[in-house]
Amino acid sequence: MERYRNYNTVLKDEFGERVQKISINAGFTCPNRDGSKGVGGCTYCNNQTFSPDYCRPVKSVAQQVEEGIDFFRYKYQNQRYLAYFQSYTNTYADLGTLTRLYGEALSHPQVAGLVIGTRPDCVSDALLDYLADLSARYYVMVEYGVESTSDDTLRRINRGHDYACSEAAIRRTAARGIRTGAHIILGLPGEGRDTMLAHADTLSHLPLTALKLHQLQLVRGTAMARQYAEHPEAFHLYEVGEYIDLAIDFLERLHPAIGVERFISQSPAEWLIAPDWKLKNYEFLEKLKKRLAERDTWQGRLYTVK
């Protein structure tokens, strides 16, 4: 029995075979770094922590796609690929540049679509119209970094936009028939259990295809790491069992139709300060599934329709 809507299973069912994302670094920056919205970026962010070795902006998109496929080919001979524009804000350029980069990724015969990570304040109607047209022929998902539904928290982490901006972008995207995802971080400073569970209630009433949950990680080279060094009492870093129960409490309130793509993120050991759970993703999932069974609960058990 699946006790939550596993989006990886949804993808496999949709394609009829295994699907693998290939991370692409197309050399974008971010309006929260270049001065148009702010400088320094979000306080928790160091993009180097989620860029694999084959993914470097000095390489063309086509080269990164080819090297990514070579990287995974030895494990899985027959599968399709999604080009995952991941680092920084992957809609932060003029439309001509974006269509060229996306088209370069889609030109590989084994690439079945795009996943585009971005900010909710960086999507124009013209871009969404283009992606809507593209989604009639390819798999397309736009993933928005929401991170929190609390405006106080968004200001605290120097996000550069409010929650209303996230909601508007998600609705504009989904209204065009484009698959729409969101990221939320659990454990941000200043957020207690009630605030974090309220995120699930709020997001459940948006037209989301999928959601990624991340535990808060303190990463070297970030403003948040410096804040933690100065005021560790302002942070609650979860032990793995405690976080699993929090994630399950969140799941219980989440709309059952929203696919959950992942529950944790994994920063490389050389960048990670804390918490260090020393768990692979599959090991974490096994623990979470076991705890769901022990609690005899499931996604959406406490979801209520407004």
C-alpha cells in the first residue's frame, strides 16, 4: 500500500519506463544576487551544493546533456531523460535566450522534456505561453522555490518576494496546463511546528502537480551559516526521527492529489555543517514508510476542503 503519492511512481507510470533527471547549469544568475532584487542571495543558498560534476556552466547545454546520459547509462540502459535546469534562476533571461537553451536540451533524442527551477517573480506571460505550447509536445514542469508561506520568514531569509507572488505564479502556470511544482524548506529559523504544518494547509489549495520537501541544512559559505555561528539558539536542527514525524504530520494535511517528489535534500559532506544524518535517500524513505505504517496514517488523512 502506497501511503503517499510518490511522484517518481507517477512519472514512471506516465512514461511507461524509468525516467532520470539530468541536472543542467546554463550559467544563469539570480535577481537576488545581481542587485535587481537584492545582493547576497537567500541566506541558506549555496548553489555549489547541488551541481553534479558533469554539470558546469562552462560547458554547453548539449554537452551537459550528453555527459549526463553517459553518467547514468551504465546503471540503466533503457530509460528516458528530463533536462533539469536546476542552478539559480532558470527563467532569468530574455525569451530568445531561454528558447535557445531549452531547445538545445530537447534536441537530444533521449530527452523527453524539461524541468525548470525558478523563482515566482521571474516568469513572464510570454514565457508561460511558450512553455504551454511546448508542453503539448514534451513533458514540461516549472518548479518554484516557495520555501515558506510566511512573509515574516521570507523576509528573514532574504527571499526578495512575498508568498502572494508564489501563489500568483503557481496559478498562472497551472492555468496554462503546465505541470507546476514547489519547494518548501522545513525547519527555517523562526518557524515552529504550527507554522510549518500551516504550509501544508495553504499549499493544498493551490493547483500543484508536485511538491519537494527539504529539511533545513546549514551549508558552508552561506549567510545562514554565519548566523548560526553567532546565534545557534535561533535554530532547531532536527534529528532524523523527529524530522520523519514532522514530515508525516505535514503529509497528513497535504492534498492527496499532490505528488511528493522528495522529503530531504543531500548536500555534499564537504559543504554540510549540520544536520548530518549519514543517510542515503532510499534509506530515509524506508524509515519514513516504516513510520507511516506504524502510525497507520497516509497523505491527506487530515486534509480538509475549504
